Amino acid sequence: MKKRKVFISFYYDQDSKYKDELIEFSNKNSIFINDSVGENDIDGDDLSDEEIRKIIRDKYLRDSEVTIILVGRCTKHRKHV
């Protein structure tokens, strides 16, 4: 079976451990290729919200084949999820 490029969207402060567990499970079982934003991939200090969204869209989402959204208690309040 072909491994798909997967983008995982999540609230970093509260759900990153679940993203890490999902990626670890995938790596052990050769399920998908992680194509998500890493912890220090985007330095948002000097960027507008629109610039951050553009980077995510053009550099990560455009090349991914599947999107997984991890939904926690506060996900709906995050502007980039």
C-alpha cells in the first residue's frame, strides 16, 4: 500500500503529545509520511496571521494528500487550526 503524505492540524499547547503519538504509531507501522508543520518551522513573531496561513497552505497543505485534524477542548479557539 502506498504511504500518503499527511498534514496534521492541532493545537500545539494542548494536543502536541497526541500528534507525536500518532506519528510514532505511523512510523512503527509504516502507515503515512508526516508532512506537518514542525515546532520551529515557522517563526510567527514578525508575520501576520495571513502570512502564516499562506506559508501553511503553500508549503505544507498543498503537497499533502490527507489532512487530519486533532480536535481537543480548545481547538475551536485557535486561529491557525
